[in-house]
Amino acid sequence: MLALLKKRFEENRNRHPDLDWADVEKRLLENPDALQVLEKMEKSGGEPDTIGLAPDGVRILFCDCAKESPAGRRSVCYDEEALAKRSKNPPSDSAVRQAHETGVELMTEDLYRRLQGTGEFDLKTSSWIRTPEEIRRLGGALFCERRYGTVFTFHNGADSYYSVRGWRGVLTI
């Protein structure tokens, strides 16, 4: 996993111009659980890479950098509550549960836009993002995608699911 992460890191310097691989590798070796989480992200199609430092300027952010929403995480509704309420044709799982089982959090809108600043992602797919409680209480959930050279944030019922909508996760170490 380290060799794959190093290769991806070196091939995509624009995602993390202020980081050195030696620092990233040291942090990963100090956090073996993080390597296991990154491997889970990889196995489900996420192609994890770092997008630089967290806002605290200390921790490193890893997120799903696959061009499209990870293939192994699509056709899911937003969360468990939505899954339980969907009695007719329910999806097999929810984004929130899959993220929890993987050991990551759903990306926030800010992080999604930060990722989009390093390339073009979700040109044919869309990704659930962390939804504010006020919206979720009303039955909605947020997702993002890039179309027409612009990043859009949309809403939908949390129980909706589509074959092209998945989710992107973030791991902070």
C-alpha cells in the first residue's frame, strides 16, 4: 500500500505541493490503522491520495481521488434513517454506514471543492457529502458533482439512490 500511495503522491504533486513524501510516509508508518483504512478505500475504488494539510496545519488529509465516484460505493442512500424509511426498492446500503465501516468520514462541501481545485472529478457521477443536521432533519441530503466546468451542490431526499451516485471519504492523520 505504501508503494502505491508513494507512486500516486509523486504522479499528482498538484494535489499537495507543500508536502514531502518523507513526511507523509513517516506519518503513515506511525499510524498503521490509517494504512488499513487507506487500503479499504483503495479496494472500493477510491484511489486515495493526500490533498495537503488539514485546516489545523498539522494533520494530513487523505481522500478519494478517483475521477468518478468510487465504483464500489454507488447506488446507496444517504444514511441508516433513510434506508429504514425506504420500504419499496431499498438500496443495499447507505453512504454514512459504509463510510463508518471504512473508517472515514464523508467529505464536507468545503473539502469536496478543495479536491475539485486539484483536478476535475465526478464529471459523470455524483457524490454524497456530509449534510448539515438542519437539512437532514427535514429529510434531505446533499451531494456534489462537476458539470459545465462548475462544481455544483444539490439536494435530494436522503432515501434516494442512483447508479451514478456514490460517496467520497476523508481520513485525517
